[in-house]
Amino acid sequence: MKILSPERPFFGNNVMLLNQNENCIVYKMKNASGEGTMTVYPVFPGIDLIYNDFHMQNCFSEFQPKIEMIGIDHCYKGRIEWEFENDGSMYFQEGDLQISAKDHHALGFGFPLNHYHGITIAIYIEKAAKTLSSIFNIFPVDLRALRHKFCSYNKPFIMRTENSIQHIFSELYTVPDMIRLNYYKIKVMELLLYLSTVNVPQQSNNRAYFPKNQVDTIKTMMKYMTEHIDKHFTLEELSSRFRISQTAMKICFKGIYGTSIYAYMRIYRMQAAALMLRQTNDSVTAIASKVGYDNSSKFAAAFKEVIDLPPLKYRKNS
């Protein structure tokens, strides 16, 4: 099996080969913010299925397609932020399907929740078209027509969570090893047939772009709040301090982090409290105060709702 060839894209100098066997190739990406792996399974000549598992904050992409292709991404857990040449950012969340030609690839990408898990189907048009026509005689899907339908614009096509897409992809995350490669073939064919029926104008539901200055403001605001988790800020206070309207602030924050400011900080506080319960001998009352709760009973109730255990039981189990 060739790792790099004229028929495959260039992943980048910041991606290294980690492992290879007769069934798959594993690549690793690592930087100061964390690391991630891409496990590549050749399904057909010209079609790869890739499992992506990233635990990092951001990364600069050196990806170069080199050949005509379609990239189909499904987000299983986490979120992706793409930065584009127009100084805007776009977000991809759990359940979303993204399709692009990769020739307008983002300058960089990040993971607002510090993790991302999903699947990429990489289709190298020329070779894949020959393969599918030879295997299935007359395959009723025109790959170039699919590329034109979904990839004719300078941004990815994103489809929101949909039952048909969830049905196709959900089973790919729990495939028994003994049927893995044959099952991939079936699911890839099912996906391509389904996409051939999608009406783009009716189904397209691309998420909004957010300007870079707005995204930077929200990230600075989030950093400020997480560095002061003992304090509760009102929306009015945040809007005034960071000079952004409340409406734009709420919309952009949810666009980046997938939830409201209040919900995000509540979970962040409870996760910080859980870490303190594991790593310190501080009392529950002291920990509650450090994450902004003067009332230990209210803290315990919030902790149980987020972590599923009362604080003392969580500490004992840990």
C-alpha cells in the first residue's frame, strides 16, 4: 500500500505517519495545544474512509488536494471552527454533514470544545469513478455531478442533523472488526446514492459566518470568564466590558461554542470543581466558593445535575 502517491492528497508536514498495516494507515498531528489521529481505511480504489480523533485546541492546515476530489465530513462529537481567507469563521457541530472539494480549504481550524470526533469520506474523482463503474457495471451516481452540485461555491456545503444522515453514519462508529471493510463499502454506496437525491436549494442550511473581530472578541470574553470562575457576570456587564451588543454576543457565542453563555459557564464550573475534588483535599464548601457558589447546597445540586453524582460521592468514587 502506498502512503503517498500522485493519486492522494498531501496532508502536510505537520502530519506524521504513526502506524500502517494491510487494512489501514494511522497519521498523527501534534502541536502545543494537543494532538489528534486520522485512521485511514481504503474502502475502494479512489475512496478512503477516515476516522478523526482530535484532542487539541487549534491547528494550521497544510492540506493540499492536488487532484479533483470530494471530502464528506460527519461530526460525531465536538465542534470544528474553520478560518477562511475572507477573515470569517464557520462552525461545524455534532450531527452536521459537510461536503467540499477541499480546493478552498481553510487557512486554519480549531476545536472550540478542545475535542472533535468524526468521519471523513475522501473521494478522488477520477479513480473512484472508474472503480465504481467497473465494480457495479453502471453505477447510477455521477461523482462529478455530485461535486458540481455540492462544491460549486467558495465555502463548504453544510447539512444540519438529519435522520437519514444519522442512520447512515451512526452505525459506522460501532462496526465489528470482522466485517469492517465490507461494511464500509455498503455504507459508502448508501451515502452516495442518498446524496444523489438531495436537492441542494431545499436542503442547504449553511451556518452563518462570523467576522474575525467578533470571533476574537467572544474568545477573549470566554477566556476572561473562565479565568474568573468565582464571579458571575451579567450579560449587560459582558456586553459593556467587551464592547459588543448583547444580541451579537449571544448569537456569536452560541455559534462558536454550541450553547448559551450561562450553560457553557455552568458546565465549565462543574468540570473545574470535579478536578478540584479529585486533586485536592479542599472541602466542598471551599470548592463551591472557588467556582462562584456561596451556597454549598445550590452548588451540590448543580454539580449533581452536570456530573450525575453529588460532590462527596464523586470524590469517594474518584
